[in-house]
Amino acid sequence: MSPLLKCVELTKRFPGVVANDRVTFDLMLGEVHCLFGENGAGKSTLSSCLFGYYQPEGGHIECDGSPVKFNSPRDAIAVGIGMVHQHFVLVADFTVLENIVVGTHAKGWKLDLKSARARVDALCQQYDINLDLDAYVRDLAVGQQQWVEILKALYLDARILILDEPTAVLTPDESERLFHIIDQMCQRHISIILISHKMSEVMQADRVTVLRKGAVVGTVEIADATPDMLTKMMVGRDVALRVSRTNTADQGDVKKPVLEVRNVSYVAASGKSALTDITLTIHSGEILGLAGVSGNGQKELFEVLSGILVPDAGEITLDGATVTGMQSRDYMQRGVGLIPDDRFREGLIPEFSVQENMILGWQRDDAYTSGPFLSAAKIKENGGAMIDAFQIKVPSGATPVNHLSGGNAQKVILAREFSQSSTLLLANQPTRGLDLGVIEYVYSQIIAKRDQGYAVLLASEELEDLLNISDRIVVMSDGKIVGIVNAQDSSVPEIGQLMTGAQAA
Amino acid sequence: MSSIDDMPTGQRRIKVERRLNPNASWTLAMYLIATLFGLGLTALLIWTSGADVLKAFITLFDGAFGSQKAWIASLAKATPLILTGLATIVAFRAQVWSIGQEGQVYSGAMGAYLACLVFADLPVGIYLSLIILSGMIAGAGLGIIAAILKTRFGVNEIISTVMMNYLIVFLLSYLIGGGPWTEVSSSVVYQQSAQIPDAAQLPYLFGTAKLHIAFVFALIAAVFCYVVLEKTPLGYEIRAMGFNPVALAHRGTNIGRTMIIVMAISGAIAGLAGVSEIFGTSHRVRVDTLYGFGFTGIIIGMIGGLRPLGAVIAGILFGGLETGALYMKLLAKVPAAIVPAMEGILLLTFLIAGVAARYKIVRVNTND
């Protein structure tokens, strides 16, 4: 059988990098073909070329055995390719049906919502998707929004569906459901290109093509593959996976509480109760894990604990002193470091240089000024020292941060927050979207801080990582704490159930 | 979708790519092309008006920079424009989209005129200083109002500053058009104040040539803006606020306070432009002599690439164009309205050049 879609020796360059280097890839009818690789390996670039977003500089694409050239996604859609982006492309103030129909131009000038509704209804039934077509997208859960994206592609008669890290934003339950739908689509001869860097998902595919640094390492049948082998292909070396808890911090000495939060509540501007009656304590030398489906109050908790948001009720004490109602500057000066989850938006000034970002928040500190002026020499010296200490790969301290990879940008934040803080470290998703190597590095640095006696609050969507390095794990759902477990005695399923409220209900 | 069969392999083609680092000579080339292109379009306009294009340009540049006298007139014209350009830069670098420079110019003129009436008995040095200071405070005050409306009540600064421009110009029209500041001479009422006393006039730099000391103030203001923006913690905060206010606020900077300071500085500099024009050039408070400096300042700030030195250069260029326009109108019979059209054309071509400077053209082999 000849492949449905194929690219041969496809090459795509961006200024300074070869994102895809002579990539050859094919997709058979009805198969799930996984693109597997680290961040920056070229998975998303390849799929963007296949969907017509980018035009490759070398090589060519074949569809049904004949060469095609996609000048825009419109061309790709015309041959039956659909794509679901990692970040959804939906209009929040449109209904589900409107979102599916928008831009399809199927019936000339007139919008025929009636026949569209019939078609979408049929699709929903086919795939057992239960969606209110008249609901506004802004009111849907993330998992449901993804269904809308999938329906959009199916509505355009996609035969090939590209899913870009589809489970990044889903709960374990929603992910399972997604794979159920993927199964059904395959049975109906829809072929899937699945982009992922999660091993559990790769193993559900039929074949996998591993990419590293823009080039294909190899394509293997899943039946012949093992997770160890794929990991090795992905990183190009054996990995002793992840950091594990050292026992030094588990010795019996009495730890003093660093951060105490009592009955804290916060109501968002929208009127929604984002945090309800939160009570927790973090001790020195302790990593408190924070688990929860994203959007269940974790972000607000981090912002309240770093002084960005002022809680509406409750009390926060830091080293015994009440800090409730103080500003982020006060928290910083009391030794609180914050690693925000959206690093380019909340932690960095992307257009500023590495060394300028190293002093963000401390630009008025004597360490970086002389008299009323910024000291270029002090800022440069500090930047250089930080770049060395945290192994940041940059040409110089004067390089703008928006030229850095996610991992190096994250290291800039780590360097700043680790060196400026002294008691409490708040790390919200510090490893999101990073390579395995950098993830290990970030965790080892956090553990080192723990061993120095810091109190650490660490949120992650990777529950296994949380279980590995936390001492205790607090689980949030709907703005409330639904459980605090001892990491050593707990398991992923237990935490997953708490997260989704399965036990609370 | 097209088949690639008909495409020769190994074809070379031209591609536009984003630059990682700016290249000085490329940037210069882009601005040079922008200038030539702008002049070309202006030539087209002059040609359609039926005048001799070459003669028009020669008289324009002669009138602007052809003699010492022309230079002095151009620099005098440039003074308030440099100041309003700088006021624009301070606000826009923080991405505070203030359109209020126009109103702040009027406000500065009014504050200074009030001081001119109140402190008339003081010694000349103190008198002049108070006049200048009052003008700057009045300009700053108007800026601060917009900043507080934004930080306290979330009022968009574009809307509030535009509205205040109207309020201020009507207030001034009242004060000098029948109100307490109206010149009382004969039965005829002009919309203007009485002549400003000699003691309150800004001194000339070279004898009687009409270049007054505010030109030096404008240069000092340019240095001040450069130093504050590039060399101080406040400048760090202003620039950071322009790029990413969220991260700046999350890391402990009170951005509401930063915004108030930005608008105060911007307003004070714009206010100084009003003082410069009234007390240095027209020697009476009138609406028509003040009109447009604030709006042209926005163009100058943008053409200057939001850099203080750029504003000085663009300000002098525009001052020259406006001086030269008079000669061009007289000698080449070209309507003076060509000049504002030319300013607008140059703004567009310079903005395009600013974008083009960030890209490069490369030749690629499609089959390698």
C-alpha cells in the first residue's frame, strides 16, 4: 500500500537554525503515526510544513502518490488535512456551531447554519461526542474545547488529522477519552499524526518517528519498540531518568515552619471564587508539591503567596511575621523567589538582554547601581557570573532573552530567583515544555535549595515527578484543597482521583 | 495548490528573513531609501500642482538651510517640535499612548502666562525661572490627570488625552477671547493676550537673531531623556513597562507609579514647548501659534525611532521644512500645504524603513 501522505528530504530553516533537516516521513491510511522528540526537535515545524503554514526550502511533499505544494493551510485543507493546535484557535464569544462553521465558506455568501447543524450533529453521534452546539466556547472546559477543534477538522472532511501535543492541557480522564476518539477515527480510515513527548501516548500509536535536532533518528513500529529504546533515540544517550528524592531532608530534626497560610480566600475580578479557605504550612527543608488540573486555583495561590494578588480573607505569615496585604516587593525583600508558569509573559522582559533580565525587580538595588545610575559594569559582571553558574547557553550577556530557547530562558529566571531569594521558593510548572536534560537540571537545583533549608512550593502537571521529589503533596480542585498526602505513601492514580474530584464527589 | 512538476529544481530565489541583530549600515541604507522615496512622492505632488519640481526643491532647501539666517529661523521653529517629540518618546517608550502633548503645550503656555502675571514684581532671573517652572508644572499636571484616570479608573489614555486636548483649547480660547486674559486695546477684540513684558521674554542666544534660549533647553531635555531612559533604574522600568508590564509588576515594581512619573515627565517637556513658543517667539498667548506642535511631535518622535537624538534630528528637519515652505511658496509658487503632506509622506516611509531595517534579503537555493 502506498502512503497517504509523504514528505521527502524536507528541509526548513529559520534564521540561525535548521529546524527540519532532510526529514523523510510517511503516513499510511488509518494509522496513528507519532512524531516523538524533545522540545525544539522539529516536530511542530514539520507538522506546520505538512499543514502549509511554512513552506519548506528543500524536499517535497506527496499526497496520494503525487507531489503537492502547500502555499497556505487552505491548500492542505483542500486535500483533506486537518490540524488541532496545542493552543486552540477558537473564538471564545462564538458558539460551538459557529466556531465549527466559521471560515468554511461551504455555501457561498449565505451562512447555512441549519444544514451545518445537521452535519455536526451526525459527526457528534458518530464519535460519541456529547457537546451542546449552542454553548459558548468561553463556557466550555478545556477538554471540550479540544473536541470542538477536532470537529472543526472533521467538518472539513479531514482524512488526515495532525494533533499537536493534544494532551498537554487535559486531565488524565480527558486524555483517555481523546485516545478513545482517536481509535474511532482510525477505524473510519482517518489517519492521525500525533505529536507528543509523553511516552505513555507514544506507546498507543502504530508507528513512531523520532526526531532529534531537526533530523529523523528513525521510524519504528510500536510493536517492536520499548520505552527505553525510544528515550535513548530521543535524547541520543542513556538517561538515568529524573532526579530522585535524597533522604538528607528526611532526617528527624524538627523543621520550623517558613510559610503559614490560614483560611486564605480570593475572589477573582470576574466574581468567581478562585481560592476558598486555603490553609497550609511549608517548613524549611521541605518541598511541598502542588497538584491539580490547570485552572483550579494554583495560579492564584502562587500569586497570593508572592504578593501579586491580595487575598480577600485569611492570613499569611512568613518566618513568623504577618505579611498579609503586602506588595510583591515586600515579599521579594523577605526572601521569596517566584518562578512563574508563563515564563516569557510573567518572568521576563523578552526584548531585554539576559543580564538586564537578571536584575528584574532589583534594578534599584545598590548591587546594580552607582549613585542614581544603573551600573553597566555591575550588571554585566552579575550577568556573566550567573550565566556561568547556571550553565546558560548564550553568546553573551547582552543577547536578548527572546533569542533564547525555552530552557535557557527558564535558567535566566532560575538564576535570578535562586540568587535573590533566601527563604521561600515558589515554583509554578518550572519544567513545562523543557527538554529532559534541563528538567533534570531544574529539579536538581530545586532539591539543592531544599537541602539548603529553603521551603519550596512546587506545582507540576507531571505527577510522577511530583511524587519523586516532593515531601508532601497538596491537591487542589475548584480553588479548594481537597487533600494533602505524603508523597512516599501516595500514587499517581490516588492524586489523579483527588484532582478530578472523584473522591470528593 | 500547484504541482511542483513545472518547477525547475535547483532554482534560486530571493527570500526575506528576519534579522537576529540589527546592522547599522543596512539600517542607514533603509532610511536613506525612505528619504529618497519620500522626496520622490513629494516631487510627484509638486508636479501635479503644476510647479517646477526642481526649483521647488531648491527654494525649499535654500529657505530651510541655505544661509545662516535660514538656519537660525529653522532651529527656532524646531525648538518646540524637538520638545514635543521628546515628550512623545518618553510616553511611547513606556507604551503609554498619550496623544495629549497638544493639550499639554497649551496648558504649559497658560501656566507660564499665569506666572507671568502673578510674579511680575520679582527680579528678572527668578521671574523667568518661575515662568518656565510653572509652564512645566502645568504641562505635567495635565499628564498626571490622564495617568491617574488610567491607573485608578482604567480610562484609556488615548481617549482621556484627546478629550483633554479639546477641553484645554476651549479654556484657552475663552481666556483670551473675551475672558480675563483678553488684550484690551481698542474696540476690536483679537483672540490673543496682551504683549508679554520684555522681562518675561526668553533671551536670544545671538544678539537679535530670533533663536532663543529654549533651543538650549530642548537640547538639554534631549540629553536628560537619553540619560533617564538608558542609564537609570527609572528608565529600566519605563522601557520594561513598554515591553512587558506584567513581568515588571510581578517582580515588585509599582507600574501605576511608573505611569504617573512617565506622564509627568512627558507633560512637563510638552509644557516647556508651550513656554518656548509663547515666551520665545510669538510673545503673546494665541491659539493659532500653538496649534499642531503636539501632533507634529508625535510624528517627530516616531520618525526619530523613539530615540532622543532621533527626535532632535527630525525636529530640526521639520523646522527647516516649515521655514523653507514660506520661500518655496513665494519663489516657486508651490502651495505651502505641500509641506504638511511631505511630513506625512516622510512619516510613512520612515515607519516602513524602521520595519525593513529588521529584515534582510537573502538568496536561497530551493533545492539544497
